[in-house]
Amino acid sequence: MSIRILVISDDAAFKAMALRIISENSAGKYTATGCALKDGRKSAIAISPAYILLDADCPDASADYLIKLVPRYSVPVVVCTSTANIKYTMLQSGAMDVLTKHSDNTKRFAESLMSSISRNASEKKALVARPKVNFDAFIAIGGSTGSTEALREIIRGLRGEIPPMAAVLHMPDKYTAIYAEQLNSITDYEVVEASSGLYMKPNRIVIAAGGKHLRLFRDKKGYFVTSEAGVRVSGHCPSVDVFFDSVAYTAKANAIGVILTGMGQDGAKGMLTMKKMGAFNIGQDEASSVVYGMPRAAFENGAVKKQCSLDKIAGELMNLFRKISKGL
């Protein structure tokens, strides 16, 4: 059965081009349907697409339109535009990715579109058998602008059993539950939104709830999290610094920290505390970051042990928690 794709645009020429590209490059794997903006919500219900491409150059394709579309249908929405200065706004409004149209280079646009579809509309991947790991290990991830897609790519790259993992991304209330559902739909790992008292377990990935600080604790049963409203710390709630501080004192040398693309410095202080308590920390490198702010701050204060391009982080994580399991 082919994977359904919905192209939303009021530009007939662009819509026809996108549909043609998908048809010519999918080898029958994808079936694309187009509609006007006014019919976007209705079409999303009717065809239940695995991927939505939204033409943001249309007058009514605003951030507000995207905000109304994303939470309701739990579908990865990728925005396409010829205007570079709306990228961050669209990412913060719920877009999984923002593509540049490259109107002067149809081949380049076709390549980026098909690559995006492959990443975001992929079918679930089965877990590959791997040696057991020590689940005293804990993976703590933080990020902001661009980190929703970065985390998605990391999860896709993981194989076999993994230790408990949690992520604090600067996302608004209402979107974190939808985002967790989206991630859960493309992996065999369990991805859920955080709630107080939730125990962490192997192959479970927890996403911090919007507007609530995430903290890690441990009792006789194992790691568990709390999710509670609070004041902004380092300018944010949830704050990566708050989360990383709790991980530092709870998981100590069993922790692996990852700081992803994002604006500002949230997470740098907490990651430094993690390092002092024995954690191994990874920072996304500048070349693969949408905004090299948070990773830069953590690298410059000495918290980051190793910088990696986004496509290498999943492999690095698997190597690290296998080493932890062997006591290396």
C-alpha cells in the first residue's frame, strides 16, 4: 500500500510541479494529492496523509494557518517557501522542516523534496537485534530551534535496545503531545509526553511537556521523571538547564548528554554540571545546526566532550552506551 502525501497550495503551477516530482521519483511508493489552502483541513481528514507539504508562499499560508493544522492532525507538515526569513517562524509554529523552492533549479528542489519525504514519511523500522546494554545509562537531550527535526533524525538512526532517553526541546504547550505522537508513529521505540511519576525504562523516549520543567529522579524501582509548571529558568520553561542539573545528580557518570541546535545558552550550565558529575556530553556541530547557539555555549564553557554532525550522533550514542554497559 502506497504512502499518502498531501500538497497544499493555491499556486496551480507549483502544485502540479510538486505532484509531478513525487510521481516521477517515488516508484509507486507514494501517492500524492493536491488541494487548495481552504480545503487543507478537510483533505487531511479525508485522505489521512503521512506527510503534508504546505506552500508558504501563498497569501493565507501563515504561521497561524500552520498552528491550526499541526496539532489537529498529528501529521508531519513540511513547509516550502522561497522566502528564507520565515524559516524560524515556521519551525517554531510546528513545521517539521522548511524547504527552499529553488525556482531556478527544479532538479535541486526535487532532490530536497524527495529527501524530506523519505525522512518524514518513512515507515516504521523494526528493531535490529543488538547486545543488551546496561540500563543504568540515561540519555538526556536538549535543544531549541531546529531540534524537533534533529531529534527525529537521531531516533531514526538508533538501532536495537536503547537506555531510557528524555528530551527537553523549547516547544509550546499543546504541541509536545502531538510531537511525541508523531515520533511514536515512525519508530518502534515508545515515545511519550512527560508526566509526573512516569518511570523511565529501556526503549522509552520521553518528551518534556510544554510549559513544564522536566526533572529526573531515581528510587528503588529505577529512574522516573516529574513534570511541573514553574518559573522560567535560563529564559525557558521547560528549561534544559533544569533538566540537565537533575540528570547530573541522579545519573552521574551513567549519563550521556546531547545538546542540539538552538538559539541562546540554555543547557550550557546544566551540561557543565553533568560533566563534573562524570557524564559524557555530545554537542551538535555548527555545520549541521540550524542555529549554533546552545551547542556553541556548551562547547565554549567546556561542557561538551565531543562535537558531532547530526548524522553521526545516533551512532555515537550507541557506541557510548555499549561502553557504559561494559564499564569502560
